[in-house]
Amino acid sequence: MARVQLERVCKTYDTGRAAAIESVSVEAQDGELLVLVGPSGCGKSTLLRIIAGLESPTSGTVRIGERIVNDVSPKDRDIAMVFQSYALYPHMTVAENLRFSLKLRGRPREEIERRVRESAELLGLVELLDRLPRQLSGGQRQRVALGRALVRDPRVFLLDEPLSNLDARLRLSMRAEIAKLHHRLRATMIYVTHDQIEAMTLGERIVVLNQGRVQQIDAPMKVYERPVNVFVAGFIGSPAMNLLRGRLTCGPGWQLALHGAQLPLGELGSATAGSLSRYVDAEVTVGVRPEDLRIVAASQRLPSQPAFAARLELIEPVGNEIFVTARIGEADLTLRMPPQPLPGPGTPLDLTFTPERLHFFDSHTGERI
């Protein structure tokens, strides 16, 4: 296995247009499963293709292990790529698809059969070796695509949205299989997805990209609990973080002036209050996760607990939890709650939260305060 390093990598297609990739520096450590996540068009697949050698960077350096590979052809980089489309040879059986790349490299027959057998056993393909791709389900085809990469025993696995063509149930099972496969092999894997749930559940670290730039690199829960800017806060999490933009006031108590409403912020810690002091009477964005908002009865509210009036707009039961949309002033808030009886739409509600769970961002730069 090997680490992969990108140092100030840029990619520009047409002169005068914004760069598709702008000065990206990322390192996938030896044996790590690193996930590149972001919306469509953010540059994540372009980065993967640059690592694979399918595209050349306009500037910057790509290293695999200790070797700079900018001018090394894809076949000599010792990587294996799994594409969004399965890219299987339709006229070949599963076994023949698995053998093909090894035959091209002139491997001995005994080694080829050993590697095919080991990969088939690892991925549960033994009973499917004599079938053609058209006789397989979507999940089985994806396992064959993984097996074709696995038999090569590469230094680095590159996976470009490999589950996007599968239905929700198959995505869940294949996600688990990829996680188990990485745990067994401890291989270096770089995984591209636009699905932030895949990123959170698979990645040991995730790289959040937007418009060709790295926004944040960290462990999934650290990105979730402490997003560095408004984009990351709104992108990571399902449902997304509630983001309220308004004027910050202090006296008496911290409050956010919204269109048509005042949001009390409660008692903030000394460090948070100190950071916010220079934003008094300025616009800020306050973020709160749906699970950190709660409905509270007036009789149960503590005197020190911040509360505000809202109006219930929508109830969405999804099984083991419900999503509630409430309105304060001209802003909508989403709450995530356990199943429970609730009044109908239009009913006034009192909502509360824990002040320590609030996130504050500069409304002009989008950066965390």
C-alpha cells in the first residue's frame, strides 16, 4: 500500500474560466479510507482522475508513495479504479472479467487463478464465476467491478461514486461490504461521492469540496460537530443544519434579530461571548442542528432556558423519527424528534435548545466565528 499526496494541484480547462480545481493539497495516508465529498461539479471526480493519470494537472504535484507521478502513465501507477458504471465486458463471464487485467500483464496462470479465487471468496462471488454480467443483479455487478480491482493487488484503490446506480437497499449493503473490505485489507482507498451519508459512514477522514476548493478535512464527526464555514454546515448533515441570518444584539442578553421575530440565544460561554463581542449590531448566521431543537411546555421550562415562539408548519413521519418544520418570523426551522403525538399544522409551539450547541458564522465571509 502507499500514501497519496496532492500538493497545490490546479486544473484549468479553458483560459479565462474559473479553475475546475484550485490549489488543492490533500494527503491520503497509507492504509486510510479517505472520502472526497461535495456537490456535483465541485471537482472531486476530476481530482480522482488526476490521481489515476486519466487527466493531467495544470500545475501542482501528485505523489504515490515517494514517487512523483505527474508524467507516469496510468498503467504504471499501480492503482485500480472502480467507476460509477460497472464497465464489465458483457461477453465475458465473471471469472474472465476478473482474470482479464492479470492476463494482460502476463501473470503466471497459477497466480491468476489464486488471485481470482481469493477475490471471489472475499466478495461472495464463487457461485457466480460462470455467469455473464447480464445474468447478475446490480449489486452483484458492482461486486465484480470491485473484484476486478482487487485481483490486481494495487497500491491504491480509487472509487468514483461506485454505488450511485444502486437502489437505496443495495447501497446500504454495498456500503457495508466496502467498509468490511477496507477493514480486512487495510488498503489505501480514495472514495468519491456526492452522498454525505456515504461520506460520514465510510470515511476515516473526509475532504469537503466546493467549487474546486477544499473547505474542510477532518474526521466525519468533527466535521459534523464543528463545521468551519456555512457551506460545510449546510452540506453535511441530513436534514441540514438550520441557518438563521440576522442582526446580533446584546442587552439584555444575547439575541438574534430576524425578519419579524427575535431569537433569544441564552447564556453563552465566556469564550463564545468574547468571540461575538465584535459582531454586536452586525449580521451573523446562527446554526442549530435539527436534533438540538426541542418542543418545550411552558410549565417544564427552566428559568435559564432560552425559548421562543414558533408555528408548526409540517410533520413528516419517517419511521423511527419524525421531522417537524416550524416557522419563526419568515424563517423555517427543521426539528428531528422521536415519534410522539403532535398537534396539527398552524399550532403555536414553544421551542428551546442548548446554547452550547449553537454555531456562529460571519455572514459576509461565511467563516466560523
